[in-house]
Amino acid sequence: MELAFLSAVEQARLVRSGDVSSVELVELYLDRIERLDPTLNAFVTVCADEALETAATVDSTAGDAPFRGVPIGVKDLAATAGIRTTYSSRAYAEYVPDFDTAVVRRIREAGFVIVGKTNTPEFGTVAFTESDLNGATRNPWNTELTPGGSSGGAAAAVAAGLVPIAHATDGGGSIRIPASCCGLFGLKPSRGRVSSAPFSSLEGLSTAGPMARTVEDAAALLDVLAGYEPGDPWWAPQPERAFVHTTGEPPPTLRIAVTTTPPIDTPVDRECARAAVAAAELLTELGHDVREATPPWREPSLFELFIVVWQVGPGLHPVDDALLTPLNRGLVESARVTSAVDYARAVAQLQALARRIVSFWSDTDVVLTPTLALPPVPIGWQEAVEGPIEQLFRNTEFTPFTAVANLTGQPAMSLPLHWSADELPIGVHAIGPPAGDGLLLSLAAQLERAHPWAQRRPPVA
């Protein structure tokens, strides 16, 4: 297989054995970024000199870090010491932090070489990677279409072979949405599995996680990212063994519920529903106990309650509102006229709803759905409607299945098991039990062996 598309785990093995140097890998990906990224706009900052210097140090010194010398992209929502971090906002256009977030520190300690920062919408608020500051990222499978968001730059970069693996974040589906759009495996870890230090995740909705071509890569990166940091308000129990080990072991016979009924009243495209049904049939062939059933997640006010919380996010940045996108500016204005009592009431109602939803997993191991309600949509699709709340609702018409797992804190993943007749990737979504990251990874690896996907290449590759 071409070196650029080898798994990150395999690249790390080659560096350890001396068959490939870190400088060789970094030069390979910097060349691909230079040639292909003008079409995709996956990166907002490329750290060529710093990456080559780090790679040279790796090659000249000994070490046993698990990903020693392997290039990686970091989403531009994570602060990186000495590397411009824009949050895709004009308010941070020239911001260079003097610190790393805990996740970035762990990435560096694992031996990764950061080659750049990947594109995202401003503050990661929406499901489309289109930014006033950094422009729109394009889908490698069809450049007229969105790669999804908010980790769209990460997904486009991995899918096109600009990096072997990428850091991403997910507050309402922001790993799983672009994984579906770009034909990748994406995992949102359990709440508290990965620390948000030194910051706090708004109501525990958002978490960092892996964007990868293979399940093994995702599991190995999760092993790097996972772990408690002092003062974390949420934390998940330590796994019994490394997550990467779960990918080599088949799961037990699982009770799997499949549904194409989303939590909100919106239509689901036939191709997206077909992807979930086909995956359910494959799971049945693999010996699992599959049935049709829908969790109790239908709540007429779910969207309105979620927005009361979600709209606060952009307002937590101490910046001039005039520098924000119209959508985020509108959300900040709405948040400022929402009372503390209204906010607390919305949180309490969402927590009660989450308890009701999670109870479904008392006699079910995994819930299978489409990842998205639509195949990848054209760039600019969100702007077809006016108004911040209206545009956010437009997001939910595209992504009605993903935010529930952020609300409940459960692990969830998108699997690239289906492609449309016109060769667009269509993801299949699986939500695991609380703290069931290892179970999901074991199931994902079983599906990957039964229906491999890593050999597929988008036209822009």
C-alpha cells in the first residue's frame, strides 16, 4: 500500500524499525498538503519548519513513545503552544497560545509530529466547515459538497491522505458527521473519557476524539487522548485494558436495536436509511441479536431545550461581538436575554430526558441508526435560510441522530459501511452503553474485518 495511506499504527512501527524516517513521513505529507490542499482547504495553518525540526530530532534520538515520528493534524479549536490557534474566528486571527491543552500535551508526549491545524467553523458551532476567516473546506469525494463539521478539516485531511490520522472534537456530532461525509471511522468517546483541561466542556457536551481510516488507529489514538486531569468535573472509569487491544478481539453476541426514526421530526433520506438497514443485516449475519426498536428519545421540545444551552458557547469567548459570524453573534444576543432560571430549567429537563433515553440500554447493548439524515449536502446549504436559530435547525435536519449521545454522554461512532450509487460515503451510526467505548471499538473492528473500507480513495487523493 502507498506509504501515505498506511495506518498510523503501521507508520509508527516502520519508524521504530528504522525502515522509514520521521523526516521522510513529514516531507511526504507536507508535499501532499502543498499539492492537494489548495483544492480542499483542510488546513488553516501548516507548521512545515517546526514539523521538520521535530522529525529530525525524533530521527536522531531514541525513544519509545507509541506514535514516535508519525504526523498528525490538530483541529483548530485546541490551543497549541507556539502554533497559531484561530478557532476559525476573526477575533483570534493572529492568536498564538503559550500553552497546550491537555489533549495536545498528550499528543506530543505520544511522539506525534504536529504538521498543522485543521479547519473548523467558528468555535465549532455548526455541522458545516465554512468560516468567514478561513473559508470553506471541500469534500474529497466531491468538492462541491461539504465534508461536514465541525471537524471537517480533520476529515478531509485524513480522507485525502494529507495526514494518516487526526485529532477532532465532538459537541453535537462534530466527529461523526464529517466521518460520515468523508468515508472515515470516527468515534465520540464517553463523557469524561478525554479531559477538556484546562477548560471545561459546556455541560459535558463536547469531547475530543479520533478521526481515522482504521478502527485500530482510532483505538490507539484514544489510548493516547484518554485519562483524568486534576479538577476534571467528569471522568469515565479506567478501561480494563488498552482500547487498541479490544480491536483484536471479537465482541460477544450483542443485543442491537436498529432504528431510522430520529429524535426530532425530520425526514430521513432513503439512501441513509438503507445504509443502516444493510448494516443491521450484516450484524445479523455475524451472529448478533438484532431487532427493530427506537429509544424513548422523541421529545417535542428537545431542539428548543438544546439551543438554550448550545447558544451560550459562543458567548464564553471574551471578544467583540462585531467580529463574530452573524450566526454566532445572533446566538450570543439570544443567550444574553435568556435568564439564569431558564438556562437551569433547560439543563434540568435535558438531564431528565437523558436519564429516560439511557434507560433503553438496560436491555440493549448498541443502538444502530443512520449517521445523518441526508447524504453530503452542497457547500452553502446552511445559508439557504436566514437567522441563527433557523440555521441551527437547518443543521438538525442534516444531523438529527448525533447530538443525543452528547446529551447522554454515551460513546458513539460513525462507520463507513455504505457508499451511494454516485460514490458518496454514507455513514452508519452506533451508540454504545455508558462507558462502553471498548465494546464499540470491538464491534467496529469486527465490522471492518467483515466489510473492509480502508482501501477506498476519494478523487482528490
